[in-house]
Amino acid sequence: MIILYSLLYAAALSVIYPFEYLKRPAELRAQWSRERRGRISGIGGSDRPRIWVHAVSVGEVLAALPLIEGLQKEGYSSVVLSTVTDTGRQIAKERMPVGTHIIYLPFDLRTFIERAISAIAPDIFLTMETELWPNLFSSMSRAGIPIFIFNGRISDRSFPRYMRIRYLLKKLFSTVEMAGVQTEQDRGRMISMGMQSDKVKITGNFKFDIKGSLRAPEWTERLEGKTIVAGSTHEGEESMMLDVYERLQNKFDDINLIIAPRHPQRFSAVEQLLKERDHRFVTRASLGKENGKIKGEIILLNVLGELAGSYAAADICIICGSFVPIGGHNLFEAAYWSKPIICGPYMNNFPLTKDFEDKQAIRIADRDSLYDILTELLGSQESREVIGKNAHKVFAENGGAVKKALNILEPYLKNI
């Protein structure tokens, strides 16, 4: 089965490789090509154990951050972090502790993977969420390197697809030492997919352990009046937010709206939308060149890595991807700052939405009710504080995932 997979993978790679190469910024192409083919260099130092952590993109990188910080605090400072996307790499370079070596994950072909393993010489391999690569796992297993999955989650969308390849997954899971998953549902699904039940533990979500890694950007100190942050917006949601914002300006003339598109490739499209609708706005990228207070403005957050910190400046946080059938995004960062949270009806990708809802830690809106809910909350500081405190309580109750993961890893790390 793995031979057929490798042949299909190689055939697909031969087609997409030129396009993937050319879409990278020119200054990254050589490194991307080198490292994706397993040619890893610059892994210095002789500290052991050496830990290879894989986090595919921005979300997984941010989730891995508290784990890597926790490893460093325990004295395990030799960490290699692999990503797949350029944005994930950029965030990793900006946020990871000094000394973390950041690389692109090699293509999932045995030659490339084994070349990388030889260069990195890891003692242990950790992959975030559900990054399952057959040749990567089988090569690690042949080399005697323990494999761990952490922050594991199986979404409603992906679970049926995984079940169709259960036979392949069962063999892949046999190489895994232990999987730490976010919820009981994730545990049940992973067992259904072929993982041995005694190898799956509920450790929670690392994003609840983000305390040391969040900070408010300096420019947010210049905000005056009330501020709404619309985080991780998708196509169609920006127009909806602008419709509501225009109505709110009739009641609250000092209101700011921060729009943070989910994907950086949409920054220019959202900027064009703002121009077409003749809105006065500033971009985050331009704020460093200006001084003075920000009041009654739209701010387009067209940089990476600042959304979670920007929630600190919000009076209300709107979590997007939930007003269109995407499935919603992370509630944790806003909850960390004790902020009142509004999200749309499509939150099926976020596993703890019901906990937030049951504990009155969020408000659920749709396109028709969003304006009324915002008006209500903007007019009542008490309501905002109650919802924000409830949200932070849910956040605090679900902490400790990193400690649980370190407890699992400790016996292996001590014996290396």
C-alpha cells in the first residue's frame, strides 16, 4: 500500500513542483527546494535529546509555541521545528524561542525523509494536530525514533475521509508511541480510525496554554473609543462586518473596527473592498509610519501574528469563519483576554463551542441579529464584563495541556 502511495505522491509532485517553487518569494526558493528534498544544513550543537516538532502552518505553529517553551523550561533546548507553509515559517521565526532551528518539512518520499533524518539526527519526533505522513512515520519508525501526536483533533469534515482509508491509517498508527488529543470525541474517532485505545490520551489543547506567548501590539495603545475586532474573516464576512459597522456609526461615532482576514493572500482584496465602499481606513502595515490617536477608524490588520494580541484592545471580539459555512475559528485568544465573544452559527470546527455557550461565555449571532447584539453589548459594560469573565473561566478550566504532554514525554526524554 505504501508503495502505491509513494508512486502516486511522486507523480503528483512532478506536476505541482514547478508551480509550488515559483509561487514562493524569490529569496526563499532555493532554501525551500533544498529542504523539501531533505537537504538540511546548519543543525549545530551537540545537546541531547534533539526534538523534532512538526507544525504545518500558522495555527499549528502557534499551538506548538507553548509546548516548545515548556520543553525549554525543562532544559530541553535542542528543538528543530518543521513547517510546510511560508506563513507558518514566518510566524515561527518571529515567535519561537531563540535557538529553535526552523526548516521546511521534506516531501513525503522515503529518500527525502531519510536524508533529513540523517542530517537532523532527532531523538524524538512530535507532530501537531493530525499531520499524518506515511513515509515520514515509517522512516522514523525504522530509525527507532519514537513518534508522538499532540493537540490531535479529527474534524467533522475529515473524519469520514479518514475512515475510508482506515486500513492504511491502522498501519501508520502502529508506528506511533502515543497520541494526545483535545477531546473525548477526538479520542473516540482516532480509535475508530485504527489507533490502539491505550495509546490515545486526552491532553487538551495547547492553545489554552498561551499565557506567556501573547502580548498586545504597541500600536493598539493608540486606540480611543470602543473597538470591535473581527478576527479570521473569510470572503463575504468583511462585507457583512462593514454593513453592520456603518449602522453602528450612527449610534457610536467613536467606534473602531479591526478587520483581520484569515488568509494573507486576501489582504489586497479586502483593501480594495474598503476603497470601493469609500471607507476611511488605515492598514496595520502603515501604522508604524504614523503617530497620533486612532478613533472612529477601520484598521485592516494586514500583517501576520498580531491578531491574538490585538484582541487585548477589543471591547468585543467577533470570531469569523462562523458566518459562512467554514466552521469557525479559535475562541481561546479572545477568552484569554477576558473579552466578550460573538460568533456565527457555523462553529462546528471548534470542539468546545458548546462549553462556551452553556457557560454563557459567548453570544451566537447570525447576519440578521449581529447588529442588535453588538448594539446591546456596546451599550452595556456590565454585560461585556460578565461574558468576558465567563469566557476566561472556560479558558482557565481547560489549561494544563502542555504539562500533560510533558508528563507523557518525560520518561522518553530522560532515557535518551
